[in-house]
Amino acid sequence: MRIDVVSIFPEYLAPLELSLIGKARQDGLLELNVHDLRSFTTDKHRTVDDTPYGGGAGMVMKPEPWAQALESVSRTREGSKPVLIVPSPAGERFNQALAYELAEEEHLVFACGRYEGIDERVIDWAQDHFTVRPVSLGDYVLNGGEVAVLAMVEAIGRLLPGVVGNPESLVEESHSDGLLEYPVYTKPSAWRDHDVPAILLSGNHGKIAQWRRHEQFRRTAERRPDLLEGFDAGGLSRADRNAL
Ligand code: ADE
């Protein structure tokens, strides 16, 4: 996969050189380039923003530097349109299903807005060159798209073949099956008056799997009941149904 990130703070993306994503880049599993939006300006002051038409607080990002930057990164193989992800609190919600969907793409471009946002005409213009998806990390406001890009690139990048050493760990984690993950424990089995649940020491793998599944339902019902809306409870055991 190829990823391009355009930002006025390229240094913000430095953590993408670390850990699993950094290693994936070194191993050639992921080609990731960060571009400074200001390098696509033509004036002496390298201006990227201006006051909003219609008045109001703050500044809006000018269209031309964005068009130049996006044109330069969209020049890839003929025929396939890259996906342009515009992080914004006004976008569709990012979740694990979208991470899986985007992990199938060949080329992702992230446009990090700052200030009050990017001139909307950039989004309209970009439809001819990209599949455009405004995406929100959650219902809160960040100062810009960079932190959202760190989260999204990590969530997407770890799904690429070969990035996570043991692919089984992707199967058993929260949200992979629409439920939250079961609790996990390690040694020692007794610690400060808190014992590991006895079932996990029993060696009975069937019972352990049943207990873990039950914990997934119990936790999800307690912490994220919204995830269970529309969940088909018909195929569940009585114990799991009781956790709902
Ligand atoms: N930029 C500012 N706030 C954001 C959010 N909640 N999600 C994605 N990008 C953003």
C-alpha cells in the first residue's frame, strides 16, 4: 500500500517512523510519504490560509496550495483513483469496519486540515481525481487532522498482510467480531488479593472459550450497549443471551 499525508506540520507525523508501522515501512510493506503543504505555495510568505467569506472566527485554508499538493500526489498509475481521506469532525465515523475497507486500497491520501478547515471547493474539485471520504475520529474537535491520521494509519496499517507478526491476534481483538474483547490476565495467578478467574487455570479449553465469549457479551452490554443494537441474539447460548 502507498500512503501520502499532506500537512503544514509534517513533523507531527514522525511517530509513523516507530514501532510496527515504522517496521512495515522499512520492510517495504507500506510506502508512506509526508508532504509539507507550504512547499506547494508560490508566495514569499508561503501562505496557506485566509479569512472566511461571509465572516466569522478563524481562518480557512486556501484552495490553490491544496490543489497543487493533491495533484502532485495523485499522479500514480493510470486507471485507479486514490482514496482521499479528509479528517474532519464533520465526516463519517471511523471504525474497525472502515479500517478493514481502507486496508484493501492501493493508495490512500490524507489531507490534514487546520484552522476552521479547507475551502470546500477543494473537496468538490477533488472528486474528479479521488474517491473523497471526509472521516471523523469521534464526536469531539481536534486542532487539526494530524492526530486523527496517526490513529487511522495505525489502525489501517496493522491490517496489512505481514505487519502484525501473529495474524491470529487480529481475530480475537475488540471490534473484529462486533464485540469488545474479553479480559486478559498473566502471571502471577494471585496478586494483591486479586486472583485470576479459576476457569483460566482449569486447562479446559472448551469452558475457557465459553467463558471468554460470555465476558465479551457482558462487557459489551455494560460498556457499549450501542454495539449490540441489531445484533442477532437468536444463535446465542442462554448464558450469553442473559449477559445482554
Ligand atoms: N479534525 C478535527 N477534529 C477531528 C475529528 N474529531 N476527527 C477527525 N479529524 C478531525
